[in-house]
Amino acid sequence: MGKMEMMIMFVGKREERKREAVSGSESEQWQEAMKAEMQSMYDNQVWELTDLPQHCRAVGRKWVFKKKTDMDGNVHTFKARLVAKGFTQTHGIDYDETFSPVAMLKSIRILMAISAYFNYEIWQMDVKTAFLNGKLTEDVYIKHPGAGTYTLMSESRNLVLLKSVKTWLRKCFQMKDLGEAAYILGIKIYRNRSRWLIGLSQGQNGIGSIYASAIGSIMYAMLCTRPDVAYSISVTSRYQQNPSEAHWVAVKNILKYMRRTKEMFLVFGGSEDEISVTGYSDASFQTDRDDFKSQSGYVFTLNEGAISWKSSKQDTIADSTTEAEYIAASDAAKENSLAQEFYLGSKSCSQYL
């Protein structure tokens, strides 16, 4: 494949990363990442070389490069992905739907709470080129790195048990064992086995420099480990289109608060009784001065730690405090059904461990 004479799109500083990949000091690592990507496509039989049929259009392709870091910011993996330019396709003609299934953060927190209570092992494994194990219902023609066209095919509690599960997964997929879980989705995992506690923290991750960027960064922290800023981010995020100086001051105050409390953890553990999902809901009546809508809020806990929370403006205008409370309780009841279903399913599985 030589020096990869093709269009390349890089994550981060594009031009600098491009020169780095082609002729920089880390070019060897990038070349190896490219070769590994192509080999994965061969191994998974992702495509076959074919002539482009009449009246069909070949989708372009490009390389996406990214460095993956650990919890301390050290680079541990060079990733290269050959991707199709899906933005050139037309909805209804080339495809019907797009989606990327991912785990909900509340699901991860529930599993952490259960693991802390039963002192389960938590290990991480990464599926190499996981997206190649997906299935397509259509044939998609893309330009390959050299000449010709590719057709994407449709195939596109104890340590003993833990090891057997890992062995089974390796038989099904190409897996990389990351060891005991310590870092996931920007969240650091701290564990105190003697006290049966698990703590989740994001430290200073995600502090932006402009209003919209700062809102997005705080929002991600709130969704992962910071329910304490749920209300404040709910209010400040409403003014991203035209924020005033007062709004920016409010956002900076949130950032200052998060800096002062960056060592705080979302902790699971300490429950002496049998654990169960517990929920609380509340509402504030017509708190928005612009449209007189009320604010709903709820939080659910498991093993003494919060697993799900929300603070948001209600969709309709409540005529009384009672109505506002009912709306909030209704939202909480829906969330309770999901949390209970997931927890009971996980609890049922744990009986076999």
C-alpha cells in the first residue's frame, strides 16, 4: 500500500497528523495500524472485488486516524479505520436507517453497583473492529484504496468463570484483553475491595473554552458521574443560540464548582441490607419565566449510589403545583420501570455466578 496515496482525514490536527503518519517519527505505528485494518477486513470477509454494475454509484472512502490514550493520557493504541463516505448516500435510495447500538451509561452504573455489592470481578475486553461484525441488508459499492470497486457483503464471580467467558468470547470474535477495568468512556474506576466500594470519577475531563463547547463538556460529565449539576446544565443549555454575558458567567460558575469538586466520586457500596432500586421525584412550579413551564427531576439509587437521574423542563404548562408533581412522577415511573427491569434481569443472571 506504500505511503497511502489516497484521501486521508485525521482526527485532531489534520495536517500535522497527516505528515506524522506518512513521514513522521510515528509513521511506522500508523502504517502498522493501516495494515491491521486491512487484514481485519480480509479476515471478516467484509468485501469482495467486483465491477461496478450499471446505474450504480460507488461511494468514496477515506482513512480516519486516532490515538487512543489511557486514564493518564498516555498513548497506548494507534487506530486506523478505512471508512466509506456515507454522507454521499441518499436516504430512501441507498439506505433506510442508520444506528450504532451502544450501552447506556445508566446500565454501566447499575452493573457497577451490583459488582460493588457482591464484590464481583470487573474486566474489560475490546472487540477488534467490532463494527465489521455487523450485518447489512443491502449491497454497498465503495472505491477501494487502489483500483476497482469493493462490494460490502451482508456479513459485514470467580476468576475461573471469568476466564471461561473470556475464552468463549475469543472464539467468537477477535478480542483484546484490557485487564481489570480502570478506565471507560473517559471515566476512571476506583475500587476499595476491603470496604466493598466502587467509585467513578471524571476529574477535570471535558472543560470547554466557548459557551456551546463548555455546555457539551459539562453535559457529558453530568450524564456520566455528576448528577449534582443536572439542574444547572438543564437551564444554561437553553441559551446556546444566543447566550448573554450573564449566561456565560453562570457557565463559568459551574466550571469553577466542578474544578473545586473534581476529586468527588460517584460511589457504590456500603449497603448492609439487600439492595434494591429506590427512586425519588420532585417538581418546581413554573420556574421558567419565559414560558411558565415547570421543572421535573428524579434520581434512582442502587447500593447507596445514584444510577439514574434527570432534571428537565416539562413539555406542557402545568396549571397547579399538583399537576406539575404528577407530570414529574409520571416521568419517574417510566424510568423506574426501565431501571427495575434491568436490575432484576442482572440480579437473575448473578444467581448463576
